Amino acid sequence: MRYRVFVVDSSRQVICAAKLDCIDEQAARRRAEQMRGEHDVELWEGDRLVAVFQGARSDENRSDRLS
């Protein structure tokens, strides 16, 4: 199955994108989650948003809002 992964900044602007060919959604989720770092990672199958994996900056922004 073909998926697309987007690394996005805090404004949801795409920083980079990649195509993933995975056997199933579970495999795609694992691979996309491995790409998570400083920024959020979105996993898409066609026009369906499968998952969002929050990066370190999202965690920092969430802490700032709670302070």
C-alpha cells in the first residue's frame, strides 16, 4: 500500500515529504513514527489522514500553554 508522510512545522507547513510503500497500515504507522523528531509527522493514505505523531516541539508548545 502507498502512504505519504509529511513533516510539518508548528504552523502545519510542510517541511519535507516522503512516499512510503508498506504492507499494511501498522507497518506504515511504525515507519512514520520513527521519522518523528523535533516536528510533528502526519501519515496519509490518499486523502485520508491516518495518524499524527507529535514531535518534541509540540510537547514544548503544550507545556508553554499550560504554564
